[in-house]
Amino acid sequence: MLPPFGLPAALTQWQFAPIVTAFVVVSVGLYVWGVIRVARRHPARPWPAWRTAAFLGGMLVLVLATQSGIGKYDDLLFYDHMLQHLMLLMVAPPLLIAAQPITLLLHASRNPLHTWVKRALRSPVASFLTWPVFGAVAYALAVLAAHLTSLATYFERNQTAHDAEHAMFLIIGYLFFLPLLGREPIKWRLSYPVRFVVLVLLMPVDTFTGLALGYGSATSPGVPTGPRPAWAPSPVSDLHLGGAVMWIGGDGIMFVLMMLVFLMWSRDERGAVSGHGFFERARQANLATLVASHQSAASGAGPVTARPEAPADQPVIDGRGIDDDEHLAAYNAYLARLNQHPSRGAPS
């Protein structure tokens, strides 16, 4: 005997999902631990607060989609079920990608965990899962199969499969949007025009699915079954409302993400024009020289010629190499040597 669905019901009718709750608590705890650890190791360069806010926002969307009234009504109302899918597939993943949890782990961890994470990122499995083609195909198949085939009815009648569907949408959304919106140190680096085109090509998947549901009949897959309260729409009307949510909501969110890619593109172009690219290359070359001299001084060997650029497969984090900790240690050692020889004067 649930009350009519709406904003008040979505905010007041809650259910408990132990697996989701455990996942959120552990994930938030680990992320906050990483933020604190980075702040202690690099007081002058703490983890950006807005990335932490993005991660907490992604976790909040996950909780709202599964445990608030949106999750409680998803077995009853098909259009609410579609709203839940959009939140798990297209809202929560971009927020988690903006939070850069992998980059945070690399900054906060030490060996052997640091080395294991880098090896995992460069492994064939990770390269395949983050391959943009795989992400695009998985996204299209997930949207079409979960709503327009007999799988829709199966997910609607089997609670375990229904819960697994939620996890599938969250994972596929993350893998699809990661190379398009993220800056994590993965293998694939797409140009902004390619990112924009991929989003444009995938938008018709949401449009077609929404239209197919909007013109569905009583025999269409996924039509709600079982007793319904008097205030709920008829099963066919509910199916059509779900199609409208997928069509308008999915295309609207995709358009916002396309504008986000365009904004990222314009910001990077402005940085290149203003000369930031040159100064960043000079900074990396100088740090490489300091690392080489620090290593030679520590080993007692002669001078070592530094490599001004990282290898092609070396992942980069926010414009800096993963091994920036080594660069920082070398720079600190360089400053210490200057303090030991004040007669040399300050560096130019």
C-alpha cells in the first residue's frame, strides 16, 4: 500500500539494501583515507576538494537510485525503473570518473601496492575493458537487450537478476564514459573530436529504445505485471511513460555530456595557445634532470644523462607522471644540497 509516487514519496519512502550500503561505506572510507594520506604526504598539493565532492555525489546518486523511493517503486512503476537506470548508467558513472579514484590510489599508495596498480592498469585485461570500442558496444547492447528483449521481463520477475542489472549498468556506464570523460592513467587517449563523435553516435541508441518503448503494446517485453494500486497508470501507459523517460532523459543527459566534452576541449586548446604546454614540458624535463642527478648522487656514480620525456606507455596524472613522488624527493634533495653550499648562491 505505497502512496502515490512523486517527489515526496521518492524522498520519504526508503528501503535498506545491505550490499549497496556496504559498498558505499567501504568505497567512501577508502576514498577519504586516500585524500587524507595525500594531504599528509603532499601538504602543498592536497587532493582537489571538488573531486572528493564528485565522488560523494556519485555515491549519493547510487544510494538514491537503489534505496530511496526511486528504488522502492522500481518493481511497481516501469517509468520509475527507467529513471533508476538513467541514474545508474549516465549520472553516477561520470561523477565517479571525475573523482579519479584510480589516480588517488596511485598518489596515496606505496610499493608494492603502487606497482601492482600500475601493472594492472597496463595489463591486457584492463586495456580491453577500457577500450572505447568495447565500452560503446557494451553500452548499446546493455540498453537494447535490457529493455527490448525477453531479458526485460526476466529482470522484472527475478529480484536477484534485477539487482545484478543495477550493478551491470553502473559498471558498463563507468567503462563507457571513462575514456571519453576521464583523465585516469589508462592506455587509451582519445582526441576530443573522437570523444564528441562517439557520444553523438551512441545517442540514437537511447532515442530508438525510448521510441520503441513509447509505441509498445501489452505484449511488449518488460510490461509491468501483478497487482497495481488504483493511483498507478495502466501497464501500457506505464510502458509509454518509461519510453518518454528514456528518450527525453537519456538524450538530455547525453547532450549535457557532449557539452562537457566540448568545454574540456576548449579549455585544453586555450592552455595550448597560452603556452602552458611548453612550460609543462620544460617542468618535466627539469624534474627528469633532477631525478637523474639525485640517483647518481645516491649511488656514488658519475653523472647520468636524464631522459627529458617519459616513455610513451608511461601513464600521466593531471599532466604529471605517476612517479612524481620520485621527482619531489629529488627536488627536495637538490634544495638540501643548496643549503649545504650557500656560497653558490640561489638558483637562477
